[in-house]
Amino acid sequence: MDWRISARWWELLSSITKMIVRKENPGDIEAIRHVNEMAFGGPSEADLVDALRRHGKVTISLVAEEDSQIVGHILFSPVTLEPGINAFAAVGLAPLAVLPQFQNQGIGSLLVVAGLEQCRAAGIDWVVVLGHPSYYPRFGFVPASRFGVKCVYNVSDETFMLLELREGIMKGHSGIVNYQPQFNEV
């Protein structure tokens, strides 16, 4: 286990005392949809979550719950590295959502840390994210281009990031990361 993640995990746990992070269950689907719609100001990310779930392409889905209300959500789905070197277990983090009135309280960070811990426990080798370049580096993400890895979508190097969950796993590997087809549908 990476000590930076563990230290951050305990720091966040102590600062968010009423928060529960747990796996998604079937009764959470409406609330998860609501969180994503509110966080992103529309249905696109909620539609993506529903499409990934419907096609069985969810690797990890966690919710943050406070006083029995779901206030945050994070999802990881499988990605592949082309050309055809898919001996890896790899996922993309998308989306991460927190209800607007609960943002800037550490809930998103708590979900990322818990999600990465779940990924490690599940044997995931690396994670990619297309996100804000000042937010995700705090969890160890670096520009994917450092590994010779690019996104299938036309995005800037600084916003497409990768985190090795097994140190050195990307050594000698490069290519283009492909997301699930459902990302193109919404």
C-alpha cells in the first residue's frame, strides 16, 4: 500500500466524521443519477453511468453517504491500451461527482482515495483520468505522456493523467488508451 494514500485516507476520515463511503447497491441508482446531474449541470455524465452499468462495464462504483443521503459518487470502468498489449488490468476514473452544496469539503478526495484503494485491492495495475491538472496530481496522477501514453480523444497532455498502482508496470509500454464505447454514446 502506498503510504501517501494511506496517510491522506486517515486524514480525510478524521475530518469527515459523518461520511460513509461504500459500494453502490441497486437502491442507489436514482440518487447516483441525481448526484451526477446536479454536479455536472445536466444529464450527460448520469447517462454515461447508466450506460456503463447497463452494459456491465462498471469495475468499481462507490458512493459517499451522509446522514443516509448520497452526496457523492465515483466510477471506474475498464480501459485498454492499444496496440493490443492488454495484459494489464486498467481502468478509467470517470465520473467523479459531488452534490454542489457538499463540494469543497473533501468528499471528492475521500471518494478518489477510497476508489484507488479498491482498485489496488482488486488487482488493478493502473488508472487513467481525464481531469483537472491541479486536482488529480495530489493522488499521484501524472501526465500520461510521461509513459508514452495518449488518450483516444483529442485532449491536452496536462489533463490526461495516469497513476501506476503497481510501480514500474508501465515501463516499456506505450500506446493509446481506449475507453468503453459508451463514452462515445453520451
